[in-house]
Amino acid sequence: MSEQVEKWLLKAEHDLIVARNESKIEGAPTDVICFHCQQAVEKYLKAFLTHHQVDMRRTHNIAELLTLCIEKDRDFEELKKRRIYELTIYAVQVRYPDDFYIPSPEETTEALTMAEYTRAFVMRKLS
């Protein structure tokens, strides 16, 4: 595995660790948890694409990254079926007061589930 892939994975792991830890706190900031779930998923997909030397533009759009992954490996359709692309809204929308939005606890649990599933899926693909 290349050094660049390892860096993407390390950053993804860090985002997921933050999301996991924050989710254990009473009254946890759901917007922060969802943001880190989105970031983790984005970085796991970028690790896969980097591993396969796929050129990609700088983006937070998970649907766009997922399309590139599917072009490389049709098994990524599974992540599309699980609608992980819905996490994209947490990249920007929850970060700024312009489009003020606080995810519900249920949405936050779903985001964390999606991030955990994506992690396991991508790690299997890279092993």
C-alpha cells in the first residue's frame, strides 16, 4: 500500500475516532459527529481511488467519489444502495450558520452506521 493511501486511511480513522468518541457524550453535538462521519467516508473512498491511481478533483461530494469507485469496482454499488452519498450534506451544511441545520440523534446514529460500514467495506477492498 502506498504512503499516500496510508495517509488517507489515517485521516479517515482519525475522523471516525472523533465521531465515535463524541457520540458517547450525553448531549453530544450531532452536527460535529455527522461532519466527521462524512469526512471519514470521503477519505476512505479517496484512499480506495488513490490505491487504484484514479484521478479525482478536490471535492466533498460523496456521490461523485462513489461514481468513480463504482467505475473501478462494481461492488461499490452496495454503498450506493446504502445511500452513503446522503452524508454529503454534512460536509458544509452543518458547518456554517447560513444553512443552519442540526441533525437529529437518529440521523447521527445512521451517519455513524454508514461511516462504520464504509470503513469495513473499503478496508476489505484494500486488503
